Amino acid sequence: MADPQGFLNVRKKEAPKRPVAERVRDWHEVAAPQSAAERAREVAEQATRCMDCGIPFCHSGSAGCPLGNLIPEWNDLVRRDRWTAAGDRLHATNNFPEFTGRVCPAPCEAACVLSIAENDTGGAVTIKRIEQAIADAAWEGGTVSAQLATISTGKSVAVVGSGPAGLAAAQQLTRAGHDVTVFERDDRLGGLLRYGIPEFKLEKAVVERRLGQMRAEGTHFVTDCEVGVDVTVEQLRAQFDAVVVAVGALRARDNATVQGRELAGIHLAMEHLVLSNKECEGDGATTVTARGKHVVIIGGGDTGADCLGTAHRQGALSVTQLDYHPELPTARDDERSPWPSWPMVLRTSPAHAEGGVRRYEVAVQRFLGDEDGHVRSMVLAEVTVTRDADGRRHVTPVGEEVELPCDMALLAIGFEGVEYSRLLDDLELTLTGRGTLSCGPDWQTSAPGVFVCGDAHRGASLVVWAIAEGRAAAHGVDAFLTGHSDLPSPVHPTALPLEVL
């Protein structure tokens, strides 16, 4: 039984981080190294803060974890020093806890009962830290091994895309006895895990380790292969009994109407992040570097924060991050976003602690260039953001214009959906108004035998939702191929996180 007074006797303590002056000089993860014994002692103590609530909102699909991670169970196992059992319980619901433990923003913690009145309780249980510790301990202890299928169904499945959704679907289907091949158009596997998330948040050795397990289980991988171009849809249909489309939602939002957008030195955020990650992989120096430049990042979300940390490590002279929204409060406003909904609060990543300036309620009016056609500055104005009756956003300048030095601008203003491709055309799949692919309750699209999951279905979202959709889509594919499935299906295609509109 959990300690009902654990949260009263143990203070919340996050994982230690390396000093800023040290970590901005390399690309290693920001977490400070700990011995296995020290980590186990601290994390076990943090796990005692979990009360094993009668209604554990932390693993509620709408308010907390969409994977349905049985968080109180593995918290209690860690508390009792049963790390192997905790690893088994964690892997029962999450294919890749070492990914979510590093990069998920932890909706489970926002829904933790201890976050209702943080001043009184000390704050939510450090679920994310505990999850990563369990996963890392499982790998270090050798308890993560290939789970070989006990049968072969004789059915084959093609998974298009090797991001977290595609990998989750592929692993589940391989373990169910199907012959699975994952096609990836990039030169390396992982999708956004590989080229979107910086090395200092997720070292790629962590991704390679999991890919090694999947290969040992029998999943096949093909890189440098764009389905619809290098392999035609006709060939795919002839070779495979089912297809899973997990291509993500990589069509970046741009703002081509801003005067001066065509100037050199203005880039979409993913151009910056992808080339930086390729440099970390040993592919040579990036051509989009912040070294010696005044960098301005347009956009206040996670992608902008990733660009911020990357710019620090590349040696930027200064970094300014712009957001046209007002600055959010540091504590939850119960009227605006009551528990257990996702709190509308100011979030700071480790990159923000490394330097840079954040400016709110401002927007770019135009870019100014030098005689060589390279951006040299931008003109900003204070703005207000309103929405009309149809929900369309309007950004209106209200203040004086200010010129800001800028040798490099990065647009991190979101994504508009799935990229247009020959694959979609040949499958005769059309995008929704949100730029995504729709499906039925079994995750099957309008093309028979073709399923969709992850950001391609949901739109740009969290890694935990991608894994959940990949697992659920695998259930749909397995049932389609065999008439029945015992695979878990943690989320329905229409599931949405709880939020206040």
C-alpha cells in the first residue's frame, strides 16, 4: 500500500542538471550524471510521494497519459525497490518509455492529484523523472530484450514513416506475428526523434538502442526510400497485406506575406534543427548556423525552445524569442484552466535557463536586408491577438515600431499538416481542413487496407500521443488481417486531451 503521507514528508525534487556553462559547450543531454545507486535512492524517495489515488487522473486518457500508463503501480514498485517489476509494468503500456521520459511534457503530472493545490502539496509527483529512471535502469540491468513472436500469421505489413507512431505500430505488429517492414525516406531512422529533437534533449544512441531491439525481434527497415517515388503504391499493394501511414505532419507553417521574407538568413525552424542534428551525426558542418549571429526565433513553443538551445550551442551572439501572445502566469489559474486540464502557465525549458530574451505581445512587421540580400534586422510592433466569430486569429499592431538586430531569423510558428506527396495521390487520400488524414474507428482510411496514426492523423502533437495512436492502430491492423486482435488499443481515433476552450 502506498504511503498516504509520503507527499507531506518528502519534498518534490527534479532530476539534477549539468551547469549551464558546461552543457552549452557540448551536445550531451542536459541531465547531470548520477550513479545507479544515487539515482535509485532519490527516485525511490520521490515515488513515495504518490498516494495511489482512488481515481488516478494521471493515467486518464483525456486528462493525463493517453497511453494509460499504470503510474501508481510502477511508482509503488519503485518505492519498494522492485525495479525489474517496475520496468515490466512500464513496458506493458509504453513501447518507448526512454523517449517519453526525456521529451514528453508530462500531461500525467498536470493531472496528478497533488497538482490541485501545489502550495499545500508541494506539487505533482515527478512522474516523468521516475519513468525515465525505470527505463534507463531496465536497459542498464539487461532486462530489456527482444520479444519474439510465438506464431507467424503469414501476413505482411508496410509501415511508412519511422517516427514514434510508426515505430510503435511496427513493434506491436511484429510481436503479433506479422512480417513488418518500415520505410523511411531519410537516411536514418527515427523521424522527428532523429532529426527534429536536438541531441541535448534526446541523444540518438538512445534511439539506436531501441531500434536494435526491434531488429532483433524481426522488424525490417528500409531507409532512403520514399514510398510513392522509390517504391510505387502499386508495388507496395502487391507486396503487403496492409499499409500503415505514419508520415507525420511536417508541412511547416510559413509567413510569406511579411515584407523581406525572401532575404537570405531567414529559415524555417526545421531547416535549422535537421541540419544541426545531421552535424551531430557526423555529416559535416551545418550551413544554417547561429555562430556569431544575432538570432531571432519567431514562435514561443517547444520547437522555438529547441532552436534556442541549439543556437546557444552553436555560439550565437544573442538570441531573442518572440511570441505574439501575452506572457502567461507562472501558476495555474483555476478559472482559465482548472485541474485536471492542461494548465495555461509559463513554461521554461532548460534552454531558457541557458540565456536569451523572451519578448511577448510583439510580431514582425518586416525584415530589412543589407546590400547583399541578407537579413540584417527586423521591425517589430506591439500587437494584440483577437479571434472573430469563426475562430480565426487576428494579430493587430497597436504600438510603436522598434528595429531589432537580426542576422538570422527562425520561423517556429507551427505546422499545417501532412506534406503533399505522390503517396497520398496514388492512394487517393485527401487531407482534411486541418491538413490531416481521417480514418474510421478501426484506424482504416478511405483506402481499403490502409491505416493511419500519429501526427498524420492527429496533427502535430506529443510523442506520447503518437505512441498511443501507433499502438491503437496496430490493434486495428491486426484485427483486419486476422479477424481478431488481443493487442491493446489505448485510444480511439476521436480521442482528445481535456482542455478548456
